Amino acid sequence: MKNDNKLTKFKNYARKLKQDLFVLYLSYKDNRTPWYAKAVAICVVAYAFSPIDLIPDFIPVLGYLDDLILVPLGISLALKLIPPHIIEENRTMAEEMKKNGKPKNWLVGILFILIWILLAVWIGNLIFELTS
């Protein structure tokens, strides 16, 4: 029962952090944000808004690794790098933006598809060489 409670708390924490994606989206466009914070925020937002996951959800355990661990860690890191006054100013605009739904980042989605295709070709070549 304790594990279920911890998992529920962790899921709620991850959900709260995901709400900050819109804040990150606006913050990386803000000229006052330091370049290193922009770099982290761009990577996190691009991955989170991608319609395709790097690790598909149908893969047991690993499929949810990005949703439960990687994305929240990235969001948390990016929020720590951005000055607090910028985050607070962007929160109100982010609330309005959330009402319209999250944007899709098809460029990153296409990148993930290419990665999976290259991985499949590589594995296919390995299998072909082993059987030849």
C-alpha cells in the first residue's frame, strides 16, 4: 500500500511539472533567459511536445521511463536554471496558452522516427551478417 501511495505522489509531482512546460516554452523565447537555460529548456520542450516518444509507451517499463522520469527531471532542471522572476512573469501567459492545447513538434517526431528506422536497419544488417 505504501508503494501505491509513493507512486501516486510521484505521478502527481510529474503531472505538476508537465504543466510547467508552457512556462518553459515561453521562457526559452524570453531574451532575459540565460543561454544555458534556453538550451536545456529547448531540448525539454521539443521532446515533451513531440507527438512521438523516443521510447514508445508499448514497450514494457521502458516506455513509461521518459514520461515518469526523464521529462520531469528535464523540466525540473530547466526551471532551476531560469531566473525566478522570468518564470513568474511567464506563468500567467502559460495559463492562457494551456487553454489552447499543447503545440506539436513534428520536427522532433520525425527525428525519432529516423532514429528507429536507423536502429532497425542496423539490427537488420547485424542479423544478415550473422546468418551469411
